[in-house]
Amino acid sequence: MSDGTTTPGRKRIFSGMQPSGEAHLGNYLGALKRWVDMQDEYDCIWCIVDDHAITSGLAPKELPGNVLDLAVSFLAVGLDPERAIIFVQSDVHEHTELAWLLNAVTPKGDLERMTQYKEKAQRFESVPAGILNYPILQAADILIYKADAVPVGEDQRQHLELTRDIARKFNAAYGHTFPEPEALIGDAGKILGLDGDAKMSKSVGNTVRILAEPDEIWERVRTAVTDPQRVRRTDPGRPEMCNVHSLHKFFADEATVADVAAQCRAATRGCVDCKKILADNIATTFAPFRERAAHFRAHPDEVRRTLDEGAQKARAIAAETMAEVRRKMGLRWRDGLG
């Protein structure tokens, strides 16, 4: 896929991530691990969605560094510019152009019913229009590449259903243009933070950086909440109720996970021991990421070149789609004058 074209017989998929800096454990388990595995099966387009990020109120001076840090994370975990297109959203202006045009077919009521809009709107005394229209830009991100499918978590299913509905409405109004992308729901399930309460988030402080050193990983994991009913080491544990135990399956084989669970129930292994096993396995898994990240941090021009080349490939696809959209919407007015 290094030339940015579609491989015959392969579906094209798109997904993006907001640049909040270096990726963390939740990003890895919920998306990045899966994205890496998908690169041999699909034509993949991976995007750093900085246009979306401006709705979060991030200081402009912080955004460029966050973009670069996330790009390093992408490359460190194994997203491969030879097998996928990797780029920054704002480098392809067709995303925002299509988003504006999709406003013409998107009912305001559909946007107001979005669960994430209702949650985010409560944080504002006066809700910015960008919070309401956020899902339209998400739809444009996907539809501009005519993606066949999108890898999403369960919490993003509603947004993808809206994208499918927008595609249907556009096709009905202007002629068939966009496929209705299917949802590729991962099997990771809902991944709680180390606090065992909220979704993993750097802003909440309940996660681990994917490029953290082993000592830092242990410092974070050792604070993790475990089975609340296991007060003493001699108390029998309930691994099915322990958030730490739920993370073992991502970093150990089935035999190790089963052994940890059995010793937890028998009270022959304490919660601190269980956390130490998890921290060590996370550190081992992330070790190659730290090594690759060190290379890219020492060679930032290589990262910039990857993003520039990715944007060039993305623009070639997006420009073709926009030419079709403009023609169908009557925006190539010179052509319509005869």
C-alpha cells in the first residue's frame, strides 16, 4: 500500500486518534494493538486528528508537540508507512471542506441526540458549534476516503451509525457516492483505568504511558485498584471482580492468566504480587516500543517525512472524492453553464 492505492480484493479502513501527546495503555489496548494487526489484511489509513483536537481547548503552542509525540507512538508500536497511510488531518484540507458540505444533509436533531454531545455540552455554559458538529467532521474523515469499514470501540458505534446515515442521505440526494462503512468492533471490551472506575485517560491519571520505563510502569500499576473485598493477603480473591486481573489477558498467555486466577482464589498469591507480574509483562511488551521511539525521537525529520508523504497519498484520494462531490452538488458551476 506504499503508493497509496487500493489493493484489489482488500477493504479500505480508516481510523484516527486525537493528539493528546504520547499514547497510553488505553490507546494501545483499545486501538493501536489492533491497528498494527490489521495492516496485513486491509488497506489502512491512520490519521492524527488535530482538527478535532481544537474543540478540547488545548493551547495552540502545545498542539504541534502533541502531534509529533503521537506520531512517534504510532511508529513505535508498529504502524508502518510501507503498509498504511499515516498522516495529520489538518494537512488534508478536504476533510473540513467535506464536513461543511455534509452539513447540508445532516439533521440538527440527529446531532443533538448523540450521547457524547450531551455529555460534553454539560461542561459549557455556551456550547461551541464545534462540539455539536464534531460527528460531521468524523463522518467526513471516513467518507472522504470511501472507507469500507472502521475499527471502533463500542462507545463509538453511535458515531459510526450517524456516518452511515449521512452517507445514505447524501447518496439519496445527489446520487450514489459513498459506501456505508461497517463497524469493526474489537474484542477488547470496555477497558477501565487503573482506578477501576473511569475509562483510561491521561487527564484522569489512571493509565500508563506506552513509552514509560519499567520503574514508572510499576509505580503506576502498584496504585491500581483490585478486588475491593480482598482486604488481607489471606483473603480469597475474586479475579473476575478484579480490574488488574482483567488486564493480564493482554500481556500473558492463557496458562499464566489461569495460574494467577487460581492463586488469587486460593489466597496463595497477594494483590501486590499480581500487580508486579502485570507490571513486568507490560514493561516487556513495551520494551521494543521504547527502543523504536528512541530512534524516532533522535531523527524527527524521519517522522515529519513520513507524515508529509502520508498526507500526499491521502490528498490524492481525498481530492478525487471531492471532485466527484462538488460535481454532484453543482459546485463546479462553470461546467453547468454549457
